[in-house]
Amino acid sequence: MSDSTVDAILLADIGGTNARFALMTDRLGAIRHLAVVDFPAAKDAVATFLREDAAGSRVAGAVLAVAAPVEGERCRFTNSPWVVDAAELRAAFGMVRVRLVNDFEAVAWSLPRLMADDLRPVGGGAPVPGGPMVVLGPGTGLGVSALVSTPSGFVVVPTEAGHTTLAATTDREAAIIAELRRRFGHVSTERVLSGPGIEALYTTIATLDGILVPSRRPAEITRLAEQGGCPVCRAAVDIFCAMLGSVAGDLALTFRARGGVFVAGGIVPRLGDRFGASEFRARFEAKGRFASYLAEIPTAVIVHPDVAFLGLQAIAARLQG
């Protein structure tokens, strides 16, 4: 082996749609984006990245953030056919250690590393130093995690809150959930608060209002909502933002998140000013006797393009320490 070989750790952020890879040496290398649909299995995507991007590196270990429940060393994705197996990856690539974490566990570890430019504030007061923080992110699914400060350091609490039952706040939302329940049975939070959820809102609103609309993907729905050319698209995005605020407020109360509530994922950052002007913040605070408590908790959108890698670096550093 060449003396110029560099020891590295593979970092990955694997969602239902995209898989992102980078090598960490004494710094983070370039992040490579691969489409999940282009590879039959996670191992094939890892092999492609290592073959094409890891020349001259000795990859001794990996930390992979996955958009799936992590139990032990194997996980099956909820929103893609991939399975990630740590033992398989160690054997296939000669790695000494492979660690799997939930993708929003990685995002939660990023929170102490975020700078002002990484955030777009959306109301509230100042964070309480050392207070619990919550991050939620609509994307292919809905990820939720919390970060809690303890005397010995931070602890991250990963959750599967995206699969809790969605509640209605208005009669309109109740009608939407009733229609979704007729179609799907259980209506989870991510059934609405995700990319597929925006599509479900769009088609459900059209059905309830008796309007014939063409099939549209989430990016087109959000674009047309911003342009104002499609009332159903605009209604879908408005209800999405309002319901996201209600869920975010519930999570703030659940974790007593005086350190702040943060919105990540691929959808909300693209909404720009429309999100700040939406009902998100009003619905976040609309919790009856606890409205004044929530009014003090800051909320912000994370606009860092690869925020999970900040957390992955923190996890990798802890493993090496």
C-alpha cells in the first residue's frame, strides 16, 4: 500500500430518494449525491462512491445516517426498497467499524454546530441556553429527533414521530383527514407532512371541492402555489404549513424544547418567504393555556444544504475519541 494512502471514514446520508456520500479525513471531502433509484441496493451505491471518489484513501470505517428505524446493525427503509446491513458492508469493503444511525439523529447532532447563516428564523424569543432542542423535517417522509443537554454532554433522542396519528385543528382539516382515512386507513403525520403528503393534500382538496386537477409532483405543486396560478396548489401548501406548525408545537411541548424548534428537510427551505408568511408560527403557538409558553420558543428553518454531515462529523469524532 502506498505511503500516500490517507485514512478516512465514510460518511453517508441516505434517504428514500437521494444518497449522499463523503469521506472524512482531517476535514470533510466533497459530498457526492446519488439517486437511490439508480442502484438495486445500498451496497452498490457505496461501491460506486468508493470506486470513483475514494482513490488514495484507506476507508477503515463508516457512519451512515439512514431514513429508517435503526435496530441493531440492520435496517429496512420505509420509503425505498433498500436494506442497509452493517455486517455486510464491513465484509464487502474491509471496514473495521460501521455505525448506523437514524438520519434525524444525525441532524440533531448538527444543531450545536449551526451558525446564523445556516438558519432562517421564524418567530419566537431567544433560546434558553442548554434547553432541549427539536428538529423535524418533511421530505420523502417526516423525520423527528431531539437533542438534550446533560451534565456529561449532549444526548440525542431519535424518534419515529412521523408515524404518530395526525390530529385535526379545524373542520377543514378534519374533512381532509377523514378522506385520507377512507383511502389509507391510518393517517400518520407523515401522510400529510412529506413530499407525498403534499400530493395527497392536493388530490384530497380537489376531491372535497369537486375540482378536476391534473396529477402533479410535489415540486410542481409548491412552485404553482408560489406563482399563484393554481388555487388547489396554494390551498395544499397553506394547509401543509399550518399543520406543520401544529405538529411542531406539539413536539415543543413534548420535549419542553426551550432551546428551539428547527425545521429541516428538502421541502420547507424551498418555500422561502411563503413559509414565514404562512400560519406555521400562529399554529405553533395555538395551544390554549400554553400559548404564552410557546410564544417564547424560537423556531427556524435550517437552510444549510447538507446539514446531516455536520452531525455525522460529530458522531464520527465521538467514535474516534
